[in-house]
Amino acid sequence: MASDPVVSSFDRRTWLRVGALIIALLLVPITAWILLGSTPSVTIASTASARKVRAPTVADSAPTSEQAATRSLAGKVADDAGNPIGSVTVTFLPTGHSASRHTIRTDEDGSFFLDNVPVDGGALSAKLEGWVGTPIMIGPDANDVTGLTLRIHQAAGVKGQVVDSEGKPVDHATVSCDDGKGQATSSADGTYTLAIDDEGCTATAKHPDFGASEPSRVRAGTRNILELPSPGGIAGVVLDEQGKPVPSFMVSVESFVPTDKEMDRLGGLAQQFTDPGGAFDMKGLARGKYVLGITAPGHPPARSDTIDVSAGRTTRGVRVTFSKGISLSGVITDRATHQPLKGVRVSLDAMTSAGPSGIPAVTSDDAGAYSIEGVPAGAFSVRFSHPQYSERIITLDGRGKTELRGDVDLATGSATEMSGIGATLGQGAGFVLITQVIPGGPAEGAGIKSGDHIVRVDGDDASSFTVSDCIQRLRGPEGTVVMVTIEHDGARRDVRITRARIVR
């Protein structure tokens, strides 16, 4: 059968057109690639080395929501003389809170290059341990910023100032780092300087009249202000056994437990007051709990109840009343010749934890006699001093008596004689502790150690005792016995100690 010439012609023409169309479609991307070529590279050089970054395109000038506009920052870090500093951390911190910081370390020649930095404004800073500098503020802009110079210099130390709550400088405040290494004392204008090695430590300022500041991290090149809390005070009145005002007396801090854990135990603070109405007002006290001791001529020592003191507030209405005292008299003689000694100074000893006492000392007369009015009707110590004789301390007990006799003999020399357990005491937080044990003394022989807490003395609870209380209770005539309960590392034990003469 013969083929249809019209159909055959149509099929050939159709297939030719389809083939031409396929070839054309294949040539379009090849031609576009040849005409446009690949994206070129542009070199942006820093002072250290050439770095390649993508050349700007239309997409760069009109960022989409998925692609934010960026720029680059380049420059160097140098000292004040212009010398480049390598291995310095350079950071750009955009002003936007949600933006992340960009950080790089300088090359050996001090150069840096930060790429893909947001076009937002921000602070460009350099950080190197032991060096300080001022950040450069970069404004918002879409253009690259080059030729920047960050200046840094070696810090002489970490400087700051200690002030009170009103911003006034505080002199002689102790500034300490939490690591226990760095320490400084503020000067008259409140300024202090820690070593540059203390840069970054957490420091606290302390002062007996204020307490402790809040801990603060200190940095070189900043103000580093340490603010102390406002001091408090105690105000009250002192009366005799008949309820009449005592016009002249001494107030001392017998014990102090600070509110601030960083604050040291306060002791040794004493102040003399003279007022017809017996009033006193102690100022400049740190926050905490106080017990005051009061001494005055003709009166046995008195003590206040525990007093709470808050920052910036005076605790008022404190009332302290003396009890009736007794009289002490005696004769002082030379131990070798038994002759009376004239000019021996006689004073009550350790009547307050502060040391000073409002009860005046007396001096022996030509017959070696002395007399003191208003000594305690209990245990107390008397100190006898003369330039040519060894000092001697004796302990007397006036309980149940109206008059007390205290004859004593002194040996030539420069030593100090006393009778007791052979240990020194200190005030702790709510307890009295052994601070030192005298070698060869009774306390050492009984196994007492430095750091032991005194819990009981002769069965009496010592938790409310002050240092002076314990001193009077532990001293006593040679050969007598005292029972002491001590605590060390949470373990308690009873110790029997025979008092002996201690010569130092």
C-alpha cells in the first residue's frame, strides 16, 4: 500500500521543530553563563594580611528579612606611644540588646579585622590583662570602617574609693579581695590601690565604725566605689545603786557580734563621758549586738543587757545601774626585806574587755598602805606596779563581804607574776576562746589548745561571759582548782586545772 505524502511531510516538519526547540532550551543557560560569568572576588586588605570577602551585589544593598545588612571594621591596637600590641581581644558590642557581640584577637602587628558586623552602632573595645583603655563608639552606617586605632596602656593598679552612705570618703578602711591575697587601706580621701594582679577580684571594704560594704568586682581603669553602711549608736543613762545619775564614767564595748559576717569582732572600744544627768551617747557603731561595760570611781563595774544596733539608727533608752561596792585595803612590802614599799601603783585589772577602767588607780603611802573604794563584791584582780620591782597580779573574792584585805609582797626584777591557768583569751561570736597557751603552764598540761571555746567555768554557763568575766573566773590563788568545759571542733570535754604561779 502506498504512503500518504501529506502525512509523511507533516511528521518530518514537526519533528524538526521539536528538535530545534530542545536545542534552543539547552543553549540558554550556557549563553547566560558565558555572558555573566562567575561572581568576582574583591580583596579588602587589613594591615596584617589580605582577606577575601564577597563583592557587593544587588541583594547586598537591599537585604531581605532572612539576610541583615553587615559591614566590616578594621584597624589596630596600640599603646599610648603608638606601638602596636598583639594578642589583644577586640570586641564590637552593638547597641541593640538582642544583637550578639563580635570578637577577634589582634595579629602580632596589632591589626584586627571584624567581618559581618551589623550596621547598628555600638562600642568597639580592646581588652588585655594588666592593660586598660577607652572604647570607641561606632555610629550606625552601612559602610565599612577602616583605619581605626584603639589605644590601651598598662594599668598601675586597681584604684577605687571607700565612701559612706552619704558619699563622704572613709579613712583607714580595709579593702580585701575574696581570694585573701589583695589587701589595701584607704587614705584620708578614701582612695585605695590594689595590685594589678588583683584586677577582677571581688573586694569588700570594712571599717570598725561602719561595718562591711557589699562585695563588688573591681576592674582596672574604673572608679570601683565601695560604699559602707551608715553607722549606728547607743544612747542611755548611768545611775548609782540609789537611782541617782552618775556624773562621770567610762563606757566600753564588752562584747560585739556583728551583723555583717565579713566584719571582724570589735573590742577595745572605750569612751569617757561627763554629764550631770548621767547621759551617754556612743556614735559610729557598726551593725550588730553589743554588751557595754560601765566603770566609775567608787562603784563596782556594771554591765548592760544585750543591745541591738542597726545601720543609721541610734538605740536609745539604755539604762545601766551600779550595784553597791565594797572597800579594799592592804599593805605592800619588799619580799626580801619585808619593809613597806612606797609609790607602788595599785589598779584593778581586766575589769573591762577594753582594758581602760573608770576606777582610778591609787599609790601606796610611806607605810606601804593603799585603799580603793567600790571594788566588786565578787571575783576581781588587782595589779601592783613599781619601776624597781616585778609586777604582780593577785585575784581576790569579795562575795559576802563589806571590806576586803589585800596584802602583797613584791620581788625585785622586771617580770610579771600572776596565778592562774596560763592562757590568754579572746572574744568570739557568742563565746570566749583560748587564743594562746603559755608553754609549761597548767592549761598546756591539761591539754588545752589554742582555738578551744570556753563553754562552762565551775559549772556555770559561759555563753554570756565576756573576756573579762572569764579572766576573773580562771585566775585565782595558787594551788586552787577550776573546772572548765571546753569545746573544739564540736566535741566537748571537762578539764580539771590546778592554778599555778605564772612568771613571764
